[in-house]
Amino acid sequence: MEQHPNLFLAAETLALSIFAVGILAHIGFWLQGSLSRTNAGTPGARLYFLIGSLGSVILSRGFFRLFSRDVVLGKTLLPRDPTRWPMHFPLALGFCILFFIGSLGNQFTDWGLINLDKDRPWFAFVNDAAGLLLLFGLLLALHRRYLLKLPYLRTFLDDRVLITLLLVSLVSGYVVEALRLSSGGLDSRASFVGSRVATLFSAGEASKDLHMYVWWFHALVSLTFFAYIPYSKAFHVFVTPLTLLLNSLDHKDSFVSIDPSGNTPNFTVKQLIEFSGCTSCGECIRVCETYKNREVDAIAPLIKLKEMKSNLLNKYAPAWASRLLGGKKYSEEDLFTLSEAAFRCTLCGYCTKVCPSRIDLQNMWYSIRQEYSTGTGKFPKGFGHIKDGVDSEGNIFNYPNVERSLWVDFLDVDPPSHYEEGLQKSKAKVLYYVGCVSSFSPLAQDIPQAFASLLIRAGVDFTILGAGEICCGFPLKAAGMKGPLVGLRTHNINKLKEIGADTVIFNCPSCYMTWNVEYSPFLENITLKHSTQFLKELLVEGKLSLKKNGIRVTYHDPCDLGRNSGIYESPREVLRSIPGIDFREIRDNRSNSICCGGGGVLEAADPNMASEISYKTYQKFLDTGAEVLVVACPQCKRMFQGAQKHLSGKMKVMDITELLLTSI
């Protein structure tokens, strides 16, 4: 730089300008998102929301713990893959030291802001050590990506460019330091790498000339890498901490816009930031059951994110930002392929749990499905049948809704005499919301019969809505057709108000989750409980007496009850309350539970895939040696009963309400 300071300043200014334009392109894309699912907001309001959200986290008490635990130490990453953390941490730490102490330190020294002598022992040592850290991380990355060839890793051109630029910059940096020491006749033992490499060169004018050429080569490669960062996945170095901070907040209301056909995308500001925060690490692929079933790249979660980001950049971002960041206009055929892949998902939430960047993938899939369903009109035919059924009859099966409570006729106990019709009363303390699957599916109707029998035996003041109950809206939300949900919600809430109940109980985890997410903002002083929570309370209060039952059982955690609603213990407490029960846990339990195959209305998109996943999951439970596979979800029961029949399995499938009833 001493030889041509103006030329270097020009190159540095150019690199910084390219970097800044990339940053502005990302921000321009992010601000196309909405504030929340009910408020698109102006660009200024969105920017204010973003800055305010970050400020509230940074100024919070837990910021230092959050930053050190999740950003620096990678708490999410370490338990999932201990071999990746030793690669990721040295890469990040080495790069940050070289950039902030080495590069910026040199720059500030040249500007006269500080005095940082390269030959100070601590500076030389820190620079060389940081370089070795970075080199170690790069070699591990190459080993994992090209020698181990781990099946969940995806290598793109971007990865090759980044690794090449980093390696060349790192190696040339050591050579520059070695030539500087050699040409100046310096002996810096603190530069323990540079001093050893210096022995390969002879002192004199030749080394000085070579030093100048290599210095310029190193400078240009380093500036190229810096300028390339916003246009590559290396940008996650800046964005991943942002996604971690944003997702430490409660953004339950911020995932889908209500303007699917207008100029505002079906994504919030936070979600568009999350697109940029994906590191393509492949952790989501490792746990994705639908991808394991087909192994088609388009189904892989990270590929869905990558392709949707390109699509959204082309559709919503400013034209200049779209061109710079890789926006792509997809053909009708390509859009159909991508939409097909988007619906090959059980919405089990496992990918969200394992994402090191803590991207809220669960809600991202809802938004992506809405983009295809309402934005492009491309969705599986089965979802059209579901919508028709809900529109015409109020249920997903398109059966006459007056038949919703026919299962009551087969109860093993007579309803109390004060009930007006079946199990319906005009007023009650508790509303039992049965759901479409339990009401109409022959494979699941034993569940409401058993649960209602338990409530009657416990003397609970409850009622059902019968034909007055309509779909909660989850299947339409899962299909990306969220528009009708408002009408469904209004109807069901009005029915709830008519009977004056203060508690609503659900057998179906998807109904329970939907009421918690979509209905609860419009409910006052109403308690929502899954059946297992309510049964546990009845048992604790002594309202149900149980006899000894020495049966061997295992339990499957439904995705929408476990990972997506956080209820793990109440089903287990109910099971353990049965005297003599032999309860055997499967290895993949609680938050590591594997989907039954019926989640996310996958059956409507690809019934074969749904069945194949159920077969695989059912077989895993056979290793427990249990006689009965207990579930707490009508859809799980349907899927596993199909698997039992297909595999001629000896392990029966029962809902937890049915098992409890046999123990009364």
C-alpha cells in the first residue's frame, strides 16, 4: 500500500461500495414484507419495526446470554452435530479476528486513528493464530464436504467460490508476512508461522519486489471476498445473529399476510430476513421424513427456501435488487414442480427445532404454501376437495354436517337425562370440540366415544356442538388457503359464547393448536386444553378410579401436540397413573418424535408418501416390545392402524382415552 496508496484506496472504495450496494439490496428486499398477518404497514413502519425489535432484544437483560450462547457458542448446533461445531467455531472466530484486528486495525493505523505496530509480539501472534484457526476450519469444511460426502450437505457454486477465495487469501497472507520479514531483515518470533515461511525466501531486493506483487494479489483477493459477501451465503455471518435475535422474541402474530393477491407478499419482514439467514447447513434435511421417503432435492427444506427466495426476489424486490441477489423468473412448469414439493411436508416442525439459525421454518412453510395456493393457484387437487367440503358442509370430508354427532349413538354409557339432544346442552361449563376426523372417520370415532364416556363417568358438565360445530380451519391453513379461516373462527367462537363455557377441550392436537394460535387472541377468560391435560386433572382430583392393568404400552408424541404445542408430560402422567402399566419409551420421543405421516394434510397431497412414512414409524415402535401403541391424536390413530393392517403388525393401536376407559 505504501507504494500506491491512491490505487489501493480506489480498490478499497470500490469493494466497499459493492458491499454496501449488496446490503442495501437485501434491506430493500426485506422491507417488501408485511408487519404481520393482519397489517402490511408502510416501508417506514416496517423499518421502524425491525429496528425496534432489535433494540428491544439488545437492551434486554438476557441479550448477553443469548448472544454468547447461541451466536458465539452455537448452542443449537453443538448437540445436533459435535463434528460441525469444531469446523464452524474456528471459521467464525478466525475470520472475525483477522477482519476486525488485522484488516481494520491496519486500516485505522494507516488513517492515523490508532498506532498498531505489526511487529508487536501480541499482534503478530494473534494474527498468525487466527489464521491457523481459519485454516483448520476450512480444512474441516473441505473434509466434510468432499471426502466424507455427507448425504445431507448440498454444495453449490457459491460454496466453491467462497472456500477458494478464503484459502487463497489466507495462504497469500502468510506469504506476504513472510516476505515482509525476509525483505526487511526482521526476526519476529511472535509471528510463528510467518517467520518459518520466511526462511524459504532469501533477503534482498528480489524479496522486496516479490513482496509488493504478492501483497497486491492478497489485497485484491481479500477485497474481492469482502465485496462478494452480501451476494453469497457468507452473508449469514451477519444475518444469522439477526435471525437468532429476532426469533428470541414472541412473534406468534407475525407469519402470514392477509393480502395474498395484492402487492404485499405472504411473508413478514422477519421471514424475508430469515431467507437470508439460511446457512444451507443441511440439518433440516437430516430430520425431514418426506425427503427421506423420496430423496428428491426439491423436497429438501433448504432447497425449498432457496427456490422460494429466488421466486420472491423476482416477484417483489426492486428490479435492481432482484438481479443482484439472484432473483429468477420461473416458468409455469417450474412453479408447478416447486408447489408440488412444497406440499410434500407433514408440517411436523422437526426442521424448526434443529435449525442452527433458529429460523421459524414451521411458519415459513405455511407462508410458502399460501404463496403457491393463493398467489399462483397451484396446489394439489386433494386440497381443492377439502376446501369444497368445508365451504359446502363445514367439514373436510364433505359429509352432511348434520351427521357430525352420529358417533354418540354408539356410546357405551347413556348420556345423563338432562341432556337435550344426544350430548348437546344449551349451557355448559365445558365445550368438547370434537373435530372433523374424530366426528366422521370410522377409524377415529372410537376416540370421542371413549372420551365422552370418561367425562360422563367423572360428572363433568360438558356439551358438544353437534351439527353446530364446523371445521377449525387448520386443514385450509395447511393447504395455504387461509382466507376462509376467519369465517370458521367467527362461527365457532359465537357458538362457544352461546353455551357460556369457560373451557374448551380437544382430542385433536391440530384443532387444539389452531385454537391456541388463531382463536386465542379473540377469546377472553377461556381456557383451552388438550384431552390429556383435562384427563390428568380429573385423575388428580380423584374423579376417575382406575383398576390394575399390566399391559405393555409405548407412546407416540403427535407433532402438533408435542413439538408444535409443547405438551409432552400430561399424556405420560395419564399413562403412569394406570396401576401396573408397563410403559416403554421409544428412543425418538418428545421433541425428537417422528411424524406418523398424516401431519400437514399430507394425505391430500400424496397419500402414498403419507402411508409409507406411517409404515416406517410404526416399525420403529415394534422394537419396544409393547403390546399397544398409544396415541393422543385421531389422525395418528388412523395412520398407524393403516400401518398395522399393511404390515400385519401384532402391536395394537389405541388412543389414550380408549386405554384409560378400559382401565376404569
